[in-house]
Amino acid sequence: MKIDIEYISNLARLKLDDSDKQKFSEQLMKILDYMDKLNTVNTGNVVPTSHPVDLKQSGVTESLQRDDVVKQYDNKQKLLENAPESEAAYFKVPKVIG
């Protein structure tokens, strides 16, 4: 399991010492053991849900989600002041695609 912790910490760009790797390895094993327990539960008669509340049964007739609304923000310079790097009127970020 130590290899998995090293791989995950590398992906997350975390520097972990050996004691942290041991601690996180133990915690990850507990989580995976619990997931194994959950996999033994018989869910054959459970209807899959996409929302924790049955909207029809609760009497709600409209969606609980808000509509996306586009808003204009005129002070781009103030936003760019928070960026680690910017170029022209844009945030500058590291390249992530080959």
C-alpha cells in the first residue's frame, strides 16, 4: 500500500515523510476495508436515485437547483490582482495538456 500512497502524494504534489506515508496508508486501508463491508450489503431491491430527496413524493414540483445566470463583471483588473500570474487580461496557468 505504501506504493499507492507515494503515487497519490506525487499526483497531489505533496511531500510526505515516512511517518505520514505510514499514517495515510493505515487510514486508506481502513477506508478500503469499510468499502468492502459496504459491498456486502444487499442492495438488490433498492431503486437507484439521482437526488437524496424524492421530489415527487415530497410535493416539490420545480427543481431545487437554481438556473445558471450569466453576469457581467466590469472590474477585471481587480480579479487579476488575485492571480499568481496574468498576461494581458487573462489568468496565466501552467500547461496541463501535452
